[in-house]
Amino acid sequence: MRKKLLLGLWFSLLLFAISYLFWQNEYKYSLPTPVPQNYHAIALGSKVDLKCCITDQRPVFIHFFNPDCPCSRFNVPHVSGLIKKYGDRINFKIVVLNKEKTFTIEEIQKKFDAKIPVYFDEQIAKNCGVFSTPQAVLVDAYQNLYYRGNYNKTRYCTNADSNYAQQAIDSLLSHTNTPSFDALALQAYGCSLPKCTK
């Protein structure tokens, strides 16, 4: 009887541990990021203050990134691919949002295999209405917010049909109407700011 009780207790503990790990590493990142109480929404089409990082007349793509956020780490190869594919037509920037650790510009550039500007300025996120990582922001040549949202509906950015950020870039570059995106594209998922935790 005692052996059965210990075995039942052991299985219960194992089930709890597996459930906890699933919650910590998978399920909580599939839920929308809670909107902060003091959040100031920035509507698509609004002028965005990007004095910090406007260098020419090309559209600007800002990748909001936290090296400690699992969701941010999963899409590094996808963002690197966008930089390589569109870097001659789009002005790419990375904004690192992490209050717990310091990272160098070189470390971040190495992660993305790209010599593009890297900023550590939380104000850029506020100006763009970003409150989680990873997030993509695309601003047209007139500094109007063209797109703010997710890269893909899958964590590893492997679903070609939902490459939202790439669809926004293609639409802007081809001068067609802004594509209509579903809630998965425009609702924030990932690690919440300011501490970039979920």
C-alpha cells in the first residue's frame, strides 16, 4: 500500500513538473501579451517620431528585440533573412529592450550577422506603440507607421502564409494598398515590457 502511495505521489509530481515546464516554455508565449495600464496606443498611419534613427529617405524597419526572450531568440534567423533580402531598399534598425542585462552593439550585430544600427532606447518603443518583444515596426519614407505587429503566427517563423512583416515590406515596396492583417498579426505576443518577462 505504501509503495503504491509513493508511486502515485511520484507520478503526480512528475506530471506537475511536466505541466509547469510546458507552461514556462511554450503555452504562456502563445497567449497575447497583456496591454500595460499606461499604454498609449499609436494608430497605423500616424506620424512616428524617429529622429534618432532616420538617416535617408528609405522606409525604416525596426526590430524590437530582447536577447533573453525565447520568442525573440526563435525568430533571429528570420529577421536576418529579411535584412539580407531587403537591406538595400529598407533601412533596418534593431532596438534592444532589456533592463536586466547589458549587451554591446557588436554582440547584437553578431547574432543577426548584420552591421546595422543597434539602439538601447526604450523611448523608441513608446513612440511606436510597442510593449512586447519581438515586434516589427515598418515606417514609410514619410515617417508614417505602416505596420506594427508580429513576424509570423508560428514561433519559428516557418509558415510562409503568415509572414506578416515580410508581407508588409512587400506591400510598401510595391506601392500597393496596405494588406489587411488578422488579429494574430497585429496583437502583441511574446515578452512584455519593461522587464521583458511574460
